[in-house]
Amino acid sequence: MRGGAKQPARWHPASVVLHWLTLLLVLFQFWIAGPMRDESRDLISRFELYQRHKSVGLTIALFVVLRLVLRLVVPQPGPFESNPWLRGAAGTVHACLYLCLLALPVTGLLLAAASPIQIPTLYFGLFSVPHPIGPNPETYRRMLAWHGWAGNVLIALGVVHVAAVAVHMLVWRDGLLSRMWFGRVDRRRV
Ligand code: HEM
Ligand code: HEM
């Protein structure tokens, strides 16, 4: 879509909604991971918290897939950066953010499935999500480590991403954020 006459000035409203909902859900995931693993809590409330973590995580996966499909079917705005290095850096960070947002639900589902303690994954209590593998201590340990790693990488990338947006808004004052919101776009550089 680059340089096309019909290239929109901002992201499609559906992509905007999914971007900000994903941010809220990801913050929720990091917050709930604390109490759900707190061994001083009673088992029933921990079970509920685990189910919520797993359901919200799978919802994030669904949102990411929807956003990637939207990128293919709806015209997207062109790259914001004119400097090729900054354009490459922004594209790489965005791609890695998407990768982490997919790696977390995949490793999460596999670790839940491979866990020596077999607990079904109930999607918001509505239906049971099939576990693709059975209990396996080695796979469980590996997926748990990868899940933790992906979480740490996501935090690092999120910091870089937010810092980059802050530089655009506060130093360069070029209106980047208006591309990821509704209504009028600041057209200075778009
Ligand atoms: C983007 C989505 C997700 C994020 C950001 C996320 C984040 C986290 C974090 C930060 C932890 C704590 C890890 C640690 O302290 O070592 C955790 C643990 C866990 N996550 Fe996720 N998670 C996500 C999706 C999922 C999904 C979809 C599932 C399963 C269907 C899942 C299952 C688990 C389980 C079972 C644990 C606890 C492991 C243990 O017993 O220690 N997660 N997650
Ligand atoms: C306060 C926090 C955040 C702000 C202000 C923000 C802002 C933005 C803006 C303005 C864009 C559009 C860039 C452009 O037009 O070229 C964008 C894109 C993006 N953001 Fe964020 N973001 C935030 C948090 C996050 C988080 C936590 C994630 C991941 C979990 C994330 C993932 C992405 C991705 C993947 C894109 C690329 C969209 C695409 O190319 O399809 N953002 N963000």
C-alpha cells in the first residue's frame, strides 16, 4: 500500500480499538500473574485467577490475529518515519511486539497443557479449550521458561515503543499519536 493514492492518514478504527484494548489486557495479564501465583491464597481463588489469565491471554491472541488480518485486508497508513534507519527500527519493534504477543499465548497454552497438575482451560467459563499436548514435565519447564522470557522481552519492547512515541510527541511534536486514535489527524508529517 506504500505511496498509493488511497493510503489513509491513520490506522483503521478497528485497528485503533484493538491496539488500545490489547494494551489494557496486557497490563491486566502482568498484574494478575502476581496474585494467581501467590501460594498464600486459597486454591479456589487461585483457580479463578488462573482461568481469567488464560482466557484473557487467549483473547489477546485473537486480537493479534484480527489485527494482522486487518493489515492485509484494509488499507494501512504508510510508514511514518522518512529516515530509513528509524523506519527500519520502528518496523522491527512492531514486528517483535506482534511476535511476543503470539509467543505468550502459545507458550502459555502449552505450559498449561503440559503441567503435571492437570487443570482444564475454561474460556471465561463458556467452553473448554482443548489442550494440544498432555502432561510432560520437561515441556512444562521449557514452556514456563519461554513464557517468562517472552513476558520480559515484551516489557523491554514496550518500554522502547512508548519511549519512541514520547520522543515523537514531546520532542519532535509531529502528531504521530493521532494516527493511532480517532478523528482528525495532525497532518504535519502524514
Ligand atoms: C499476552 C498474553 C500473556 C501474558 C502477557 C502473560 C504473562 C504471564 C506472566 C508475566 C506470568 C508469570 C511468569 C513468571 O513469573 O515466571 C505468567 C504465568 C502463567 N501464564 Fe501467562 N501470559 C499470557 C498468556 C497466557 C495464556 C494464553 C495462558 C494459557 C492458556 C497462560 C498461562 C500461564 C500460566 C499457567 C502461568 C503460571 C505458570 C506457573 O505456574 O508458574 N498465559 N503469564
Ligand atoms: C502508552 C502506550 C502506547 C502508546 C502511546 C502507543 C502508541 C502507538 C502508536 C502511535 C502507534 C502507531 C505508529 C504509526 O503510526 O506508525 C503504535 C503502533 C503499534 N503499537 Fe503501540 N502504543 C502503546 C503501547 C503498546 C503496547 C503495550 C503494545 C504491545 C503490547 C503496542 C503494540 C503496537 C504495535 C504492534 C504497533 C504497530 C501497528 C502495526 O504496524 O500494525 N503498543 N503504537
